[in-house]
Amino acid sequence: MASDFDFFAPEFQGDVHPHFARMREECPMAKAEEPFDWYAVTREKDVRALLHDWKNWTSELGPGLSREGGGGVLVSVDPPEHTFDRRIVNRAFTPASLLAMEPEITVLIDEIIDGFVEKGEGDFMQLLAVPVPLIVIAWLLGLDPDLVQQMRPRADGVISADALAQEEMARQMRAAAEAEGGGDRSGATRGQEEVRYFLGKIAERRAMHAAGEEMPPDTLTALVTTELNGRTLRDDEIVGFMGFLFIAGSATTTQLIGNMIYRLLQNPDQLELVRNNPDLYETCVEESLRYDAPVNGLFRTAVEDTEFLGVEVPKDTKVLCMFGSANLDPEMWEEPETFDVTRDYEQLKLHYAFGQGIHYCMGAPLARVEAKVALKLVLERMPNLRLTGEPEEITAPVLHGVETLPVAWDPPASN
Amino acid sequence: MQKLVIERRLCLKSGQCSYLQPDVFERDEENWPVVAVEHPEGEQVELANDAIEMCPAQAISLVEDEGD
């Protein structure tokens, strides 16, 4: 049987909306051939059905196309392990504590803009969309923001190399942490250096905890100290979480901020609406998440031989739940192909950009705050913002949106 | 008496409540959460509080029920 679509083709990746529309219409359970048989569901009701049915559609073989068992953390485990992980991380990462970071995030973005606003032009991604989420994640994990920014290329490399490997880096880091514990210091790779750095930070916190010192109120402290079912997390587990949060929390939010600004520049009427109505900031962020889901989709795996939409699905078959397409399904959305910042917020927030069901993104409140503050300050401090060229599309297939965003604005008048 | 309430306006359909505490929460056919025990008592209060803590939308609360 021929394949229905080629997810990895530049022609598909460069403009996903029309491909999603064709798949929803012609092949709702679409077959891909490479690198082995897998499928994609693109209609909202089918994406929803799979995401909520974790007993039959597991995450245990990872959220990516690789079948290597996943990284052993959140995105690649189901209950009961998932429940344990999620409780621990939730305590380290409560919605309230993430929302409380808004003032600090405002100061951060203001300072970053201070650093480049005189230039009047540049690549918006490198200037703002890339550094903001990386620095915020560094804060949460108790890491040095400058070092974390140097690590960024590796995180990107992992995502593009293996298509959907949020879990892959976490797995590698856990393995490296275990090797480290075993005393194998030969042939240290860059990854191992990072693991060593993470382990050093964990050791510092453990020492502070043991000495009864006051500890920074961040995610790393919670990971080190939280006790559940009579135990705390081991070093390799914490390193796994750190690696996972590092990837899951940076590249994705970078895409959100960049994609949102790009669509506003493409739609000047929407930009004016938002500029004149701060009440629309949050709706604008949600509309961007709907229109350009930063993660195209993630996989679930059939637990046993089954049938879906009339297609026979052997056990262990991977199915890509296409978040970005569910977000454009005319069965759910009026005029889905229109970027409209005045949609009803309560319905809009039910888009699939953060998934749905038990694996719903835990960092969603943080991503939302970062994007809202970035939007506000960009509008306030970069007047007459405009495109100066065509953006390039990001090459990592799992991610969607712009890789570069060449812009110019009116710099502040020098006195 | 305390009443268990889900604010649908805030709910993100993450499904955490019904999967973590199926004795207290259910889901309808569209995967919206539904309170199964409107007035939790004893251990059910703990179960409800666990779901309240874990809800990523902070959409669940126990409120004083002024009614009869």
C-alpha cells in the first residue's frame, strides 16, 4: 500500500496547513512508509480519542518515532510511573509558582530588549525568542544562564536528528549519569560534561539540604527534596528530568514566541487590534498556539492489535497525533484558516498545542506567561516592527514555525 | 458541608482528576470532567484535595456549601 503523506519532505514541512487539510479530508488515518509503517491522525475527534485513551494508546514506547523505550520520564511513561513522576514534578512546578514568575520574566525580557533595541534591526529569533525560554529554564533548574545558552545547539541537534526526541536526550543523560556514577571518566563527550555539571548542581543542593541551609525556591530544590511514597529521586532520575525539562521548555516556547510575532506581522489588522487592546494579549497567545502549534504532534503506540477508522493496526504500531491539524479542523473551529485574535477565549484554550489528557503539558502556564510578556514588551518597545525578508522554516520535523525572523523597528531616538 | 466544584471556564481537559481519583471524578463522552461525589466526606476529601493540587488548570475547588 502506498503511503498517504511524507511527513519529512521539505515540501510538507514548509507549509503544513494545506497538507493537514487534505489528510483530514482524504485519509484521516494516514499511512506513512518511512522509515517503517506508521500512521497519523489529523481530525480533532480522532486526536482527542487517542490522547484520552492511554490504556490502549500508550506513551511507554516514547512520544517520538523511535521505539527505543523512551527516556523513562513523564512523556514516555503511563500510570503508575507517570503518576509518581507527575506528582513529584507538579510539586516542583505548580501552576501557581510558574504564574508567580511573571514579574521576574518581565524584568528579564526588558533587559534583553535593552541589549539590542538600539540596533533597529536583526533576527528576532536570536535576539529574543531563543534566549528568553533558555534563561527561564536555567533559573528553574538552578543553572548558570550563560552556560545554558551555550548548550542550546546540542538541544536543537537532538530534536532535529531523531525527529521527535524530547525523550532521547533525557535517556542519554540518564545513561551518562549512570556511567558517571560508575566512575567511567574516559572519553568524556560534551553530553557527559553537561551531565557532570548537572550532577554537581544536584550535589550542592543535597549538601545544603543535609546542612539544613535555606535553599533557593526553585524546581531543582523541589526535585532534590520532595519525598513521595517514602522516597526521594535518585541523581540519575533528577538528571533525566533536568534534561527533559531543558528540551521541553526551551525550543517549544521559542517557536511560540517567534510564530506569534510572525503571524502578527503578516496580519497587520490583527497586530493593530492587539496593540490597541491589551485585553487581547492572552487571546493572541492562544490563537498563535492554535494556528501554529509549535509541536506538530506526538506519537502514541497501539498496546495490542486493533482497528482504528477501519484500518487494521498491529500491536506496537506508532500513530502520530497531529496537534497542529486538530487545531485547524473545521468540525471544531469556525474559519480555522483565519488568524483571528478575537476568538472566544474559553473555546480557544481547548486547542491541542499542549496536548490533551494525562500528558497535558506541565509547562503550559510558563509558556503562556513568557509569550504574553514578550508580546506586551515587543509592542511597547519595538515600534513600527516590520518584516525585512522571508523567514526560514525550522528544519526539525516535530517542530513547526520559523527558524529565522528578519525584522526592523524604529530604535529609540538618541538624545 | 463542603461541595466539590469544577469550573469549566478554566478546565483544560487534561484529565488528571478522573485518572488520578476515579472514585471522585468521572469523564463525560467529550472528556469533560464530571464531579462524581458532590459532597466528599472522610477519605474522599483527601482524594479531592489531591486532584485539586494536581490540576494544571487550577479549575477544581472545595467550597463551603451554603445551600440546604
